[in-house]
Amino acid sequence: MYFAYLQTSLGLLKIEGTDEYVTRIFFDSFQIKEKSNAIVWQAKQELQEYFAGKRTNFTFPIFFKGTEFQMKVWNHLRTILYGTVESYEQVAVQIHHEKALRAVGNAIHQNPLLIVIPCHRVIRKNGEVGGFYYGSELKRKLLQFEQDFFR
């Protein structure tokens, strides 16, 4: 297991990976000595570019696994463009599970690759931000960040 940290304007990100893939990205509260490799380093560089407003997509290899339903949700989230949002209902319709709004929310909550699988781009149908593992204020900040650089 390899890992690196990236201090962002929104908090400390931890990037974890293997010899072949980045497997997890999340906000962490403390930092220890990094044990990085080329793939994790590439992810750190690309995420740094993202937070500098210079990157809207990522090229480093990723690996994630979950239930069949989670995989459908996470793969769909990867199609939501930078600077845009979809509702939980739109996600459910797009993955052909129109009545599974709560399950969509639960899958989003389990997202292993923050930013890369952009769960922060999913909001409530009424335009409210909705839930976020790290709190609605951080979700608002991520959305605002993308809106500021998208224009």
C-alpha cells in the first residue's frame, strides 16, 4: 500500500494506491510520513492541478469495487461533467433504478474515490445540496469551487 497527502484549500486529502492503481481518495484529519510510488505521485500532481483550477479530468489509473448497484452508480457519477450537477433522482433514472433514490444516496456515501468519482455533483431535486460524507458545507465549497473555475 502506497499513500500520499495533498493539503488543499478544503482540507487534507489522502491518496492511497497499489503498484497499479489509485484505490482510495478521501479527506483525512492527520498526516504521517508518505510512502508514495509513481501512480500515487501522479494522482497527487493531477489533484493539485484540479485544486489550482487547471484540470477537469484525471488520467491516473484507478480501481474501485463494490456491489453491482454501487458500480452502476459510481460509473454514472464519472460521466457528470465538471461544473455541472445532477439530482439523486436523475442518477437513479440514468442507471435504470428509478425508485432507488435512497440506495443511490447510500452508494454515493460509500464512494471510495472522492473528486475522481464526483459524488459532490449530486444534489437534491429541489436544488438543495443534500448530504455528503464530510458535511454539507464542504460539499457546497466543492460545488462553488467548480462553478468558479468552470465559468
